Amino acid sequence: DTGVSQNPRHKITKRGQNVTFRCDPISEHNRLYWYRQTLGQGPEFLTYFQNEAQLEKSRLLSDRFSAERPKGSFSTLEIQRTEQGDSAMYLCASRQSGGGRETQYFGPGTRLLVL
Amino acid sequence: AQSVTQLDSQVPVFEEAPVELRCNYSSSVSVYLFWYVQYPNQGLQLLLKYLSGSTLVKGINGFEAEFNKSQTSFHLRKPSVHISDTAEYFCAVSVDDKIIFGKGTRLHILP
């Protein structure tokens, strides 16, 4: 069990550029979640997948954000036309669905800074 | 709507002293409750969880929490803190497969 991994760990970009983050969940986990954490706040839910299906999206996820999980394994989160307000830590989590397995396991996060 | 309130944004405590981090939640349905810890520049690590059963839950690193349904609380405690406990602690509830986090409590350990 190698845990949830995220790449890159840090990203600095200029306003208006597009960025893409990757998350590799724990291998047997069929559910994958994205959260955003701004400075001084707790993480906020963005979206989640069961296998390749995106089941729910938060209102926080504007049209500039898109997430995919094409083969039901890794996931990508893309932000188009980044804004300074997008600066945050983006966290990925995974778990296996089923009773008694409600714990989500988090990756180390990708810290985004938009200049 | 479900929500989580962490009553203290920062808690200073002397090394080897006991500590309690307070958490209250609001929910109209049964919830699963968690405490996560975040060390500087790292992701979240699960400290402990309450799913059902005994209301006193023991976690890693000597932490424990007590679920109190009547007071809708899930306070985190440790009898003796160490400098390595310096971190941010998040209380959270899981409802409809989403985790809702509190704003966090920063634990400062004083020498």
C-alpha cells in the first residue's frame, strides 16, 4: 500500500495559464475525491468519482475547473485561465465503497500559487 | 445543512500538559465523525474516527475523542502533549459520502 500520491507537489503559474494536477489513489479504491484548502481554512469538497463516473460536483467547481478519471484509476484536475483566487492546496483522497469503509485517505496535496 | 464548528482557532499548551480541542457538529442525520491532523506542508492524516459503537474512540499518537450525541460534540483529548504534536487539527463529518471539515485548530506546544 503506497498511499495516495499527487503530482506535482507545487505549482507556480501566471494568471490566465492552464494547469493540470494528477492524483493516483490507493490501488483498490474505487472512489476518488478532490478538495481545495485555502489558507487558514479547512478543506472544501469539490467533486468525487466512483470508478470513472463523476457522481457529484460542488458549486465551488466553476466552469474553469474540470476533473476526469478516464479509466477509473488515476484522476486529473484541470484549471483553465487561472485566477489569483485559485491559489490553494488541492487535496485528493480515496476510499473503497462499502459498509465500514467510510474513511477517506488523503494525499500530500498540490500547492498552487497563481501570480 | 451539516456543519462543523471548531471553537478554538489556536490552542497553546505546555509540553506534557493535557489538551482538549473542541468540536461541535450539526446534522439532522446520523453522521460519521473524524479527526484529522495536518503537519506543516503536508496532507491530512487520520487520527481517529467514530462510526458507531463505543462513544470513546482511541486513535494514534495517544489521542482519544468522545462522541456525545446529546451535545452534538466530538472533542479531542490527549493527556500529555509532546512538541511533535504541533500541527493543525481538523474535526470533520461525513454525510452523503462527502467530508465536511471544520476550520481547524492550531495546536502550539510551549516548552
